[in-house]
Amino acid sequence: MNLKFNYLYRDASNYKNYGSVIFSNPNSIPLILIENAVRGNLIDGEFFSSEDWQLPDLFFEVKNSDDHIWHEFESIEATNENLGSCLIEDFLIRILLK
């Protein structure tokens, strides 16, 4: 079973871009452990830098001076989608080291 990491970018005008990344989970790490690790490394319990976590950014093409760099964690869920080429363990190491 793969895992789908759902997140978004909300600009200063509250416009939103949604995105997700599929991770493979061949060692069947329990979803609750992964979610706890993610939540434990969020800024103010909600935000992260897509650059630091090496995830695709969801910025809008046009930015204004009020916009920021933070993305918001939405959820992580089990999925049957087969696009997961990156191991969830590799992702967890990246976020734990930032």
C-alpha cells in the first residue's frame, strides 16, 4: 500500500493550490506513526517549507509582496495509486533532519 501526502499553498489573498505526493511504503510503517512524525515537524503545527522537505512547491505564477513561502499539511492517507517511487522512510529522514 502506498501513501498519499496531501498539502496546499494558500496565498495572502486566501487563494489555494492543492497538491499531493505518492510515497511507497514497502515496510508497512503504520500510518499513525508517519502522521505523528509529520505533525511533530510542522511549524506552528501546520506549516512547512516545500524546499526544506523537498516537495514540489505549489506557488502561484504571480506573487505579491504579501505572499509567503509556507505550505500547509492537509493529510496523509493510504492509497492504491502506483506513482510512489520515493520511499516514505526517505521522506521522514528529510523532515526529521530539517
